[in-house]
Amino acid sequence: MVKTKENEKPEIEETKTAAAKPAAASTKVAKEEAEEVVIAEVIDESDESADATDASGKKKADKYYEATGRRKTAIARVRLYTRGDKNFSVNGKNFDKYFVPAEFKNIIEAPLVKMNCTDRFRISVVVKGGGMISQAEAIRHGITRALVLFNADFKKRLKKSGYLTRDPRMKERKKPGLKKARRAPQWAKR
């Protein structure tokens, strides 16, 4: 018998209906098998994370707590690593070289000093936008949020200090008909 497109269509439909009936009957079994596979994958990942290297010999990433801090137009992505050497880098540079004046360092380290965690973490920060003070305050906000993720008991003391609150003060937008946000053009009597 010569197979044509008309002959093939009923065969395809029959196989679809036949395959759909057992699949509907065994959905519970399929779900259980899928859950077992997922559980096995999670266990395998936890076993691998105990080793410092993977199969190819490359170093695996350490566990970290990540948070975002903001101030004006500055945005800081902060990561607190629990393992490794305890250094502090901002945009790939050493913390002391990026923020030279001591007042910036005091602003940034305030939540760590408050919680007595200055030498407990390796901190990596990527900060963009704003000026130096805005960046410093954005980093402080990000470190505070990451500390709360690390330990929820820190939240009460850090909130009382005012480090958890995002400072909403920003530059006001320019309005039409005005020179700046509120500065009106000079008024002429005649």
C-alpha cells in the first residue's frame, strides 16, 4: 500500500490519543519521579560545593549575601562573602585607594562597626552613578541590607541607627517655564 498524506494523518492522531491516555493516568507517578530527580540534583550540588574545586580544576564560587543600596543616583551592588581573605574592594580597587578621605570610610564601615563584624567578611562592591558621598552612602545602605540577610537579628539595631532607611532626597526635576526646578526667570517690571 502506498502511504499518502491522507493515510498518515489517522495514524498520527491514533498515536496521539493512545499516548495521551496513559500519560494522564500516570501524572502522579511522573511528578514523583521529577521530584526525586530534583532532590537528587540538589544533594549533588551540595556535595560538590563542599569541595573548593570542580571537575575541571577551576575554583568554585563562595557563598555570599548580596544586596543593593541606593542614594540619590548612586547604586551599589554589595556582596558579603563568608569565606576567603577578609578584604574590601570597590569597583575592583582596594577600598582604601577608592575612598581616600577618612570620612567616607567612616560612613561605609558604620554598620559593620555597629554590629562588630569588621573582620568577618570579604566585601565586594560595584557602585555606579552619583558623587563620592552618594556612593559611600549607597554602599553603606547595601552593606546594611546584606547584613540583615546574613542575620535577621541585626535588623532592629540597624534600623534604629537609620542605616536601613533609603534616603529619598533627590534632585528635583526641572519644570517647564522655569530655569531650574524652582528658579523662575528674572521678572522685569517694564
